[in-house]
Amino acid sequence: MSRSYMAVVVCLAFLWSLVLGFPEKEPSFKQRCQEFKPLSYVANATVNAQGFISAGQTILYPSNDPNCNRPSQNVSVDICRIALNFTTSDRSHVLSEVWLPQNWTGRFLATGNGGIDGCTKYEDIDYGVKYGLATVGSNNGHNGTGGASFLNNDEVLKDFVFRALHSSATIAKTLTSKFYHQPPKKSYYIGCSGGGRQGLKAAEMYPKDYDGILIGAPASNFNNMSSWRASFAGKTGAPGSMDFISPAMWQGLIHDEVLKQCDFNDGVRDGILENPGECGFDPARLLCREGTTNSSACLSLAQVGIVKSVFSPLYGEGGELVYPAMQPGSEIAASTGLYSGTPFPYSVVRPLSSFQPFQLKNKKDWFRYVVHKDPLWDPLTFSGKDISLAQSLNPLNVQSFPNNLTTFHANNGKMIIYHGLQDQQISSFATNRLHNHLAESVASRAQLDSFLRYFQISGLNHCNSGPGAWMIGQSTLGDSERGFRKENNVLAALVAWVENERAPETVEGVKFEGDRKGGMVLRTRRHCAWPSVNRFLGSEGEKGENWVCV
């Protein structure tokens, strides 16, 4: 055998050893996404869409219900998107979106809905993946903002009350584990309003689903809350009626008087109430004097009675407390909603760029399609009998007013609740009552504090917006974009509590000029864990360091 031949053989053998010695190149994130087969792990489902979405791209939703006002969503980071349709019974199904970020931190997040709607909050899904959490959201088992889908279909109602969230989270966790080849180390939930109710329900029914739950302005005590909202049209009267109080009077005359009587209770006049519960607002001070000719500068005796009624609790036919009063200070936003004289109006802040409210379907749908099962039911006939009927039915225990969260606590779960003190949709006093109710189920307040913290956010309207330092990191809208740090982001504070046992004592919020993130800071505030409240001690009311929790 020639030397040249031997050299060739040795060379080929060496090259072959190199080939065998190097592992195959890892597939790219994009390739992994394209090759992933979700239906290998999920039964009774179809894939509506799947693919890699790069940061900055916009996903279009042309078939989304227009009442949801979410035709598209910009994506903040590189993700693998999986859109599923899975059945929950032979009469119900759920649409869900699972977004798996390339910058995964090992955490999982589920997002809630709002009101009685079936609108996927794509903006909150994006909020999760932005900070590295594999995130899921769903339509909660029906489309749009109305309740017609509930009529004579308990399966759809079951999805709304509890099943859609639990099922979509379970499926999404499975897909997360298979895609990343390891399960999430911790699981979280965020939701506000109706999404707050969902979070409470999850902690009560499925205490192992989440390690940390962040809920805002929860629609707890749901049946009674719906009755409370229904009662306002009867209190205010119809627009144009003799004693009807116009939005302008609520926003000017009455709101100004609330501030005149109560704003200085916290130590500074800044247009924001830190503790509406100690306000003691007396509308009789606005009573017109005899001979007054300018009726827009004062209130008639009947109008004083209307204002007192608005700021009074709702009681049932037997004199039992149904729901707490509306807190004073929310008049500006409530004037075009609950105080507008229209049965059951509610609004949400959309689109994301403007903070302008728009009207959605009326919440009278709950009474029409669920309580009475009568599409022709007239909300103007609402009375104490409707309150009693809703209470007695309590469909699928939608009430969501748990007597305790013992099992959630036993599983080392942590919960943060926040509520805006200018909430125009759900009274913050109701969440005070919920907190006190849960406190009665434990041996001491310290025991409750070991797994649940409640923060009142002064100057925050319903879930988002308001004149106060309302951006606390509760959502895409509430993300001040100052970093994912426990000091100024409530979701990060929850993560730190769950993973490092660092319970938050305060949550810092910020208010930008025009709510333009990154712009001029108008005020900051360290919001206190209730029952502590903020008191002003310094010289500049807009700086957080000049306030102390007492």
C-alpha cells in the first residue's frame, strides 16, 4: 500500500471523527416554533394559527368581535404564537392564545378578561412575554361583550365562571413544558375587574394553578355587585327628568365640593383623596338657598337626596346589606357611566393610545340572559325582588366571595389585590369589605398578611388611568416602563414575594404628563398596604418620599 494512499485514508478517518465528534447544530427558536406540534399534547383542539412573530410585528385579528375593539396587537419581543380552539363540552369551546417568548425566564402567566365579556386581552399577553413569561389569554368561552351566549347554555356559562381560565392555563402550561423541555418554575395570574373575579375564583377552586395572583378592582360578590350597578338608574332618574343631575354638575359642582370637604384630610390639597372612607361627605352644604336663581350652582332638596343615595350602601328587601356605597372622589368618571341615568352602562379604556372611554354592551345582559333568562326583560323595572332572585340563584357560584383561601395559603400561594380610590365602576369599599371578610377566616391579621396584601391606589380610576400616581405595573397600560423591579412594578413585587419571600409593604406608582410614558413625571406615590393609609409630611405633595404610611 502506497504512502499516498495511507495518507488519504488517515485524512478521511480524521475528518470523519470530526464529523462524529461535533453535535448537530441546535435548531433556531424560529425553527423550533415552526416544527412544534401542539396537537401532540392537547386533545379536542384545533390550531387556528401558529408561527414565529418577531419583535415589532403586528398581529391582525380581522374576525375578532368589533365590540372588543382589539383588531390588532403589536408584539414587543420575539415569540412563538399558538392560537387554539379547544372544546370544553359538546356545546362550548374556548379560543386561546399561547405566546412563548424567546427570552423565557422560566415563568408562566395567565391573563383574565373584564366584565361579562369574551374579549381576549392581547395587550396583557404581550405584557407578560415582554418580561419573559410564557403567557396565555382566552375569550373566556364566548365572543364579544354581551351575554346572549349564556341564554339556556350552562356550558358557556360554566366557561365564563371558572372553566375557560382553568382549562386554558392547564393547556398552556403543558405546551410551555413541551416547547422549552422543562416545566415553568412558577406560575402567575393577572386580571382586573371581571378578571379580578376570575383570579379570586381560581384561588378558591384551583388553588394549585398559580403561585402568585395579582388582581385589581375585583368584581367579587358578583351578583350583589351587578344589583348595585343596576340600582343607579333608579337613583339618578333619566336624563332630562326634573331633578336629574347633569354630568357637568357631577364633574364640577359636586366633585369640587367633595375635594373642598375632604381633600385636606391627608395633609395636602392635591385633588386626590388618600382615604375616601374618612371623607364623610355632606351634599347638604350644596343646598340652594331660598330665592336662588342659578340652579347650576347649587342642588335642590331632591338632588341632595339623590347624591346621598348614590353615596349610600344598597340594602335588600329585608334590610340586609347588599353592597357598600360608592366612594366619594370618583364623580368625574362616574358622571358619564353609573350616574348617567342609563341602565347598567359601563366603559373601558380603549384604544390603548388615548384613555378615552367608549360604551360597551350594557351589563343588563346578566339579568336578561342569566338571572331571568328573558331577552325582553326591562332593566327599568329593576327592584329588590331582582336582588333577591340573583342572590338565590347564584349561578355556578359566580358570587366569588370566598369564605377563606385556606388551601391556596397552604400551597404557599401569594395574592396581591389593588383597587383604585377613584374607581367609577366598582366601589373600592367593596374590596375593603372583601379583605375584612377574609381576615375573619384566619387567626390574626398577621396570618392574612403572610399571603395576601391589599393596596389602595389613590387617584386610580377603574383598573387604569386617573389623576394620581396610577401606573404601578398592573398591565400594559399601567406599565411605567421603568424596569421590571419590585420597587415600581406590582407584578415584579409579586414575583419577588413568591420567589424570594419578600413581601411588599408599598407599591410605587407614577403619573406622567398626559400619561405619556417616559415623559415629565408629575407625581410619584408609594401606595400603602391596607389598612395603612398615606399621610403627607413633607413640603412637596407630588414627591413620594414626602408621604408616610400610618
